[in-house]
Amino acid sequence: MPRNKYPEETVQKILDVSMKLFAEKGYEQTTVLDIVGNMGGLTRGAFYHHFKSKEEVLSAIMGRLFEESDPFGVLTARDDLNGLEKIRLFFFNNVIQASAAEGYNYIVLQHAAISLMKNPRFLAEQIKSNQELAQKFVPLITEGMEDGSIRRGNAKLLSELLMILFNFWMIPSIFPMDGEAFEEKSMMIKQILDGLGFPLINEALWDMGEDFAEILDIKE
């Protein structure tokens, strides 16, 4: 069999077809054979060359939702923003806006990911990812403390708190919620962070959160 000259294109096609099937049939009802059958000539061997399982495909799709070319490097170079504004911009561009842009597909994936919560490998990857992301927030929070936009304190602990609140408590696949619950949680997070002198959630982020809450209600 000739070697695939364009493996990146094959992976992308697998992810696109899988996303479409997960949305149309549901994650549990979609099989690897379904995915292969919609790939226009792709064999099962080719599929398993890139992915070991349907669960691995879902994990890759979810990771793709937040892909960005070094967003922290871009933010660090912005000398027109203070530390707090840089963190707000990160959340606006890479979390809330990205989730809202994916819309219904994002919620489909979050509900599909519930089954992966029992997978030790998936959980380990999620923990590692959150630990690495928390470390990247430390310099921005420290910058905010130095410029006065964030109250002085422990930047490391604040970065870890962000991960717990946004990448755990607010994830529908971990804690299923409707739009109303999402807004209530958002208000609680705002009160917590404001009380710590870290007023992250401003009007722009709140408005984007309301758009996302509507998407949650559509799924429900």
C-alpha cells in the first residue's frame, strides 16, 4: 500500500467527518465503521494508523476547539494592555468566543465527552493540560499585580483557581447545566474573583457568556 503523502489532511478529514456524525447520530451511536464509511475510500487500517479509538478522535476534536498559535506569546507582546486586560482578552478570544462560535457543535462534543470521564487516560491528559495552562497564566497575573490592575497576592494560586473554576466547574461534560445554571455560576465566579481583587469578568465577557447560555438552552 502506498504511503499517505498528506497525513495531516487525512487526520483533518477524520475529525471533520466524525464531528458531523457525532452531531447527526450522537456519539454513542456512531461507530468507527460509520466514520470510515463516510471517508470516501479510507480504510479501517488508515483510520487506526492515526487514531486508536473513537474516544481518541473525540479527544482530538475537543482539543481543536481551542487551538491557537501561541496566544500567550501574542498577549505578552502587547504593551498597550495591562495584565488584567491581557487575561480578559485571552478568555474572550480563546474560551468564550471560541465556544460560542462552535455553537451547537461545542455542546454536542461536551455531552459526548461525558463518557470519557471514566477513562483514566483521558482524565490524566485533562489534568496535565490544566496544570500546564495554569503555569502560563502566572506571568500575566504577576504583571497585573505589578501594574495595579490585580490586587497583590499569590499569582500561582490564582492561576490554579482559574483552572478549577473555568476548566472544571464550568464544563458541561463534567457538570451538566442549562443556560440559567450557567449564568448563576458565572455570577458566583465574578463575585469570587472580584472579592480576591481579580475583576476578570467585565461587561464584554458577561455578554459573551449570555450568548453561550442561550446555546446551552438550545441543546437542552
